[in-house]
Amino acid sequence: MDAGLTQIRLGEIVGLSHKTIHGIEYATTNPNLGMLIRIARAVGRPLSDLVGD
């Protein structure tokens, strides 16, 4: 999924560091539900798109 945001910009929008965003993207950081909701809203996608099957 590409929302056209850098990890730095997404982190700024959702209040997380770009290192945390990187960790979530590469599955080395386990986000909590609040983080996932903020990210889903920021990228304009439903939460289910982020968590998958």
C-alpha cells in the first residue's frame, strides 16, 4: 500500500517516530491498536487493510 507519504511524514502526522514507522512496516515493531488506528486514518484506509488476514 502506498499512500505517498515518507516514513518521516507519516510519523509526524500520527505522532510516532520514523523509526517506529519503519519497525511497523518491516515487522520488527508490534504496534498497539491505537497506533494502527492513527496510521489507518492518516493513509485513508480501513484498519482491516493494515492488519490483513
